[in-house]
Amino acid sequence: MNGNSHFVFGVSLGTAIAMNMNVIGEVLPNLNASAETTTLFVLGGLIGGILPDIDNPTSYMGKLSAPVSTMFGTLGKMTGKTGSNHRGIMHDPTIYLIGLVLSYLYLPSLVGLFVGCLSHIFLDMFNPSGVPFLFGVKRLRLGKILSGSKTGVWFTWLNVFLVLIVGIVAKVFVFA
């Protein structure tokens, strides 16, 4: 998917979670239902939604952080990844799952960021090239939707709609 898709989906997921933070905070006590936590989930979804593309020098994130993006490109080449090094180590869900658990335990203010990053990885799993898994040992691919295609845009908006509907239904009917 393209950067706009990741941005919109990450913000939508962060917002859907933020709407239900009072109940989530009861189940996960390290996440309190405060205005700060809610804001951090929305911002985490926004930033995390595009952060994994830091390994692509032509992406919005790569351009914003050119030296860091170049460093990831160099690391990718050292590990045998060629081309733009996109969808390298920064697209491995293992990193973000570990980060999610560690942030929940030790730095809960970053949980939203890792949720946003996982939203990015979720969408990229539907791309023909998929994403690396377990530090490149395997690749995960759930579909063959080309980035920037009409199908990709529709797929993203369908996911945005579903995430927001689930968040609203949970808020109004389930957790009311």
C-alpha cells in the first residue's frame, strides 16, 4: 500500500482503540484511560503507520529521515538485501510485536506507536512481496494487491471503515 493508505489506516486504528481506552485500561492496567494516553494512541497510529517505510529512501518517511534511511539501506545491503532495501528489517512484524510487549511493560506511552507500526505491516502483508518474518527467515504474504492500485485504495478504505465501525460499535453497544 502507499504512504497515504498507511497514514489513514494507522490513524483510524489508533482512534478506534482510543475511543475504547476506558475498557482497554481495565483489561490492560498499564494503559490508563487518560487524555494523554488517548492522544498518544492517535499520534502513535499516525507516526507508526508510516514509520516502517523509513527503510525506503523514496518514501515520505525516508525523505524526512534521509541519513537514517540511508543507514537502513546500508544495513540491508550488508545482509544481502538488494535494490531499495524496502521491506527489510523495518518491515518484520517480529520487531514490532517484541516492541509492543516491551513498551507495554516498561514504557506504555509507546504502545500506540507499535500498534501503528503493526497496522502498516498488516497492510503490507497483502502486497505481492509480503513482509519478512523472523528476521528474514520467512516471508508473510496474504494477498497480491499492488501498492497504489485501485484495489489497494479500496482495500485500505474497507479496512479503515471496518476498524472505525468496530470501534464505534464497541464503544456504543458492547462497552457502554
